[in-house]
Amino acid sequence: MAEIESQSRPRDTDRKTRVHLSAFDRFKFLILFAVVFLTLVWAAMSNNPILNFSDSVKENLNSRWWLLVLAAIEVIRQLHFLAAEIVAPYHGAWLKYFSTVDSILRRLSDWNRYRLSRVLKGALFVVLLAIVLGAYYKETPVTALFLAPKALWSALPILGQLAFAVFFVLIQFFAMFWFLSKGGIDTYFPDDIRTRFSDVWGQDHVLNRIRENLLFLESPEEIEKHGGYVPGGLLLWGPPGTGKTLMAESMAGETGKPFVFVDPGAFNNMFFGVGVLKVKSLFRKLRKLALRYGGVVVFFDEADSLGNRGISTQQGSYAKSDTSCHGGNYLSEGATSLIVRNRFVANSAMGGGGGMGTLQALLTELSGLKKPRGFFNRIVRRTLGLRPKLPPKYRILVVMATNLPEALDEALLRPGRIDRMYRVGYPSKTGRIRTYNGYLDKVSHNLSEDEVDKLATITPYATGATIKDTINEALIIAIRDGRTSINFADVIKAKQLKELGPAEDVEYIERERHAVAVHEACHGVMAYLVRHHMSIDLATIEKGSDYLGMVASIPPDDQFTRWRTEYEADILVSLASLAGERMFFDGDNSSGVSGDLESATTVASFMEGHWGMGSTISSHASNRRFEVGAPGGGKGKDDNNRELRRALADRIEDNLSGLLAKAEMILRDNRNKVLALAHALEIHKTISGDDVIAVMEGKTGPLVDGSPYVVAENLDAIEKYHEASLAAHKGHEKPAVQIPTFG
């Protein structure tokens, strides 16, 4: 197959000529006027038997001259459209000098313009019908319009009236369900959406595959002539905010086909069977649109709401407790994801799906069965002994999006329904740079390329939605400071605000402030010394809504494999708080280490029981699956599982104990660094990763001057302040020594 062109379809504003009308739209009003005129001619001949056709035509031309005027106006209008579709200078001149009406209509929303056109077309139909009835009844058009139902009713026999009454009751019943089955489904016609693939940043690998799907939708013969079939189903899955819905919107702009958007709750209804009606109504509309326009794209947002097997989660931020230090933030993404996944399994519960029968109806429609369709085709032809015609090939591209693919039914994901599944993951660094530049181009800023590169580095798991929100928050910060252009500091403040939330307006008492600072300094020093696969982003002891302080880290590069030494470094950083508190507070420790211990235990459990990074090789998951017990046999299943857990727990405890001893030794050898970093945190409250490095190496950072922390006299003063704080901690009183300051 030839290389796919990546050039986007032009927008309406980029066109040199007008969009071409279809043949039906070109002649529909002329056909209507012709039918009305011929009906009036026939009515005049029926009322006057001696009047021939030519005389009736002449008489109606004289009396109904306004109908010719309307037809002439329509002809002129269509000639104008035809010229605008062919001659670019004519179209440009018209838009430049005579676009007043268009500019007024464009002020209305799309739906209001659609409703207005429906009202005008309906009014025109009623007026023409009234004129025809007036000619037939020899009454004024208004009177004739009200006489028509009476005449129809009087013409019906009694049985017909009874049948009509029964039919009217049925119509009421079906009308109620028809009304309930509406809503949640929006249709966008070609060129209604301005978004193109060029507006989607950081997901080029997925866009290239989607272009292939759209190419097959436009030219299905490329694959069908060789015996294949066009993929009709597409699933976009990945974390929230990565651009799945934006991709679907850009697909609508690129295809030039109708785009049908299905809301997540469209098929959830209080009455049984309404969801099934909605599914059938939706696909009936899709088939009509596909035949008329040569194809259609339908997008199901949050597809897990309609294909849900019953899994619901209670996920949330990790270690949400006022007595923790936001334990997951200093861990690497891999370690944090393990903890979140573990909680997902523990907290998952059974829940309701998209409604009984709805999923089954959707699966039936997606199965692609070639069933004869249409009343005449299915009923009349069978009655006459004729074989029903098979339906045409409907070009329907089904696109679904979800961030919980595991919640979708397997029958929904089978080939033939969903043929291709693409993960829309976190963008790479190059993608993040492109996304930052895209949103920064929309505002006034003075960020350099190096600063944008640094932003992309320190936000490794930022999505398009996150980056957009961060830039917007930075603009708000700049406006609050009386500026209209954002700088690098504004973006950093916005990033911290979004990640940590606003700090609470509280002050620690001196001894608690020192304890929190020592706790976080132990994390920071350990991270600086042993964890080289992560960089410290910031350290703070300002109290937030769910933490007392934290040391947050980020990966300096996009990395997709993890190693035993890296996980051990993560555990050392987690255990540094416990080791440090016991060392600096004479064996005492706070409850704030609970989140750190949970993090360390979870990572150590996977190392020991799953990844072959512990003292044994066998997999704990396989042992449980095959009911392998401890040596000695002859025990029941529960006893085997108990022995397995006890043996695994002992190995985990041994591993954690050895790493805790190692953490104590490292902190003891770097006692001055811990107290120096704790002092910097107490003075400045929040510092950046560069400031942490400045304190460690005695250099000058963005906020903190680390040179005083290599002077022996200053270190002695910090040690004396710590001893006073330790005494205050034991006596629950105020420290006798004020915190030292260095000019």
C-alpha cells in the first residue's frame, strides 16, 4: 500500500470555493414547487371538466404567479451556489462584500441554526399544503387547512374509525417510548467540527494508525478486492486526559463524513427495554447516514459504561492521611502504580452495568449480520414470493474510548466488532514539548526553548489535559500579579499548585516543625545519595490537605524497564524516615512513617514473590494458583496457603530489616547533611530539587545558598539546635535555643 499522506483536510475557512451541494439538496425545492404547481393544475381540471391541461396551466400561471417567482428565486440561488463552488474569485468576492446574512447567522449556535431551518422548512410546507387544499375545496387556504381533518374523518367507515382509535392508542404508547429513547446521541454533519489531526499533539504513533482506518473507510476497495475486509471497530484506551476524545473529534473533522457522538449514559434508563430501543434507533440512523454520505463514524465515549462487567473502583490518591508525608510522591512511577493496583484489587466491588439487554443489543448490531432491512424488502417481497434483497455494505466505523479496558466484555472486544485496539498513553518527552509549545502559542509568554525542555522533563507523566490546565493556571497567576505574559516561574508555581494543592494556613509548633523537617530531610538525603534513576523535584514541610510534608521525585528520562537495584533504592528512601526518626530522636518515631512502611512492604512483596528479586526464585502467584504448599505435604489447602504466606512474610521481613539497617548506616554517615537539609526546610519551607542539591554540595541554588552548610561553626550551631529540639520533644515544651540563621 502506498504511504499514507499525513496532510489534513482543509477547514471551511481555508477553502477557496464553496462546499459542493449534493444533487438532492440542489433540486429539492424546485421539485417541491413543481409538484405543488402540477397539483394545482390537476385540481383546476377536476373542478372544471371542460378545462384542458394547457388552459389549466395558463390559468394557474396567471393566478399563481408568485409560485414562479419563488421558483425563479430558487434557480438564482442555486446558480449562485454553483458559481461559488466552481469560481474561487466569485466566492471570495461574495464573502468579502455580501456576507452580512451569513455573519448574522453565524452568531447563532449550530443547534439554533438547525432548529431555525427546520421551522422555516416546516412553515413553507404547511403554507404550500394549505394552498393546495384551498384549491381543492374552493376555500381560503386557512379554512381549507382546518377542513382537511374533518373530511378525512367523515370519509372513514365505522370500522376504520375504530381501527384508527386503536392505532392512536398504540401510537401514544410507542410515542412515549420514542420520547424516552431520545437524548444522549448527537449528530455532527461534515465540516461541523473544525478540529483536525494537526490539533492533536504528542500521539503521532496512534494518529498514523487511525489515518489508516480512515483511509480504508474512504476507499474500502483497496483491501476488499484482495479478499479482506475493512476494520470496522476501533478502541482507544489509556489514562484519562491523554486525548482520546480529542482524537475522535479530529477524526470527525478529517473524514468529511457524519460523526455521531454517544454520551456515556445514553443507554442507562429507568424502564426495561428503552436502552435496546436506543441501540436499534442509533444503528438505524447510522445505516441511513452511511448510505447517504458513503460512510459514518460513531464514537462511544467512556465505553465501560455500556460494556461493564461490574467492576467499580474506589481509587484515590495514595496515603491520604494527615499523619503521612504523602508517601507515594517520592517513589518512582512504577512503585506507585504497584500500590495503586494493589488497592484497586482490594477495593473493587460488583456494580451494575449498562442495563439488561442493552449490551446484548449492541453486540448484535456490531456483529455485522447481513439481515434484510426495510418493510417493503422484508414483508412485501416475501408476501409476493420474492427473495428479499441483501442490504448494501454499510461503511460504519465504530470508535470507543475508555480508561478501563479490563471492564469491557470480552464479547465486545472480539475481532469483527472491535478489530483494533490502540493504547493512548502518556506522551513522550518530544510529545510533551510539542504540547507545551502548542498551548504556549495560544498565550503571551517569554519562556525559552531550554525552559520548555525542562518543563517537559520535570512533568514526565503529564497529559495534554494536564499541560493545558497548567498553562491556564500560570496565566491566571500572571494576571493576578498584574502581568499579561507568563514566565517560567509562573508555570512552576502552577505545577506545584496543581500537584500539591494550596498549602493550609497553619503553623507548626517549633518541635513539631523540626520533627517534620528531619523526617523529610531523611527522605531527601537518601534520595540524593542512592536513587539515581529519579531526580528530586521539590521538598516541602508546608502542610497540605492530606500531608504534613513531602519530597517529590521525577524520572529524568522516559524509562520502560525497572531493575532490582532501583526498587531497593525506592525501599531505602521509604525506610529512611523510620531509620532517621529513630536515630535523631533516641529510638522514638512518629505515626507519619505508616505510609512509608506500606510503600516499602508492597514493593518488597513484589520483589520477593513475583519478580525473582529476592532470596528465592519461585513465584508466589504460581504457588497459590497450583496450590503448592510448604515442604512436608499432607496438609489441607488452607494450611498450605497459610504456610506460603508465612514463608513469604518472613522473607519480606528479612529483606526489609536488612535494608533498614543499611538506611541507618547511610544516614549515620551523613548526619550533617540531614540536619543541614532540615534546617533549610525550616527556614524556607518549600525548596526545589536544585536547592536540595545545593545544600548537599555546598553550592548556590535558585532559592537556597548551600555554602554556609559546609562551615563547621554553622554545623555545630545546627547540631545544638537539634539537641534543644530533642529535649523539647521529650519534655513537650518549647526549644530553649532559637533556630540559627546564616547571613
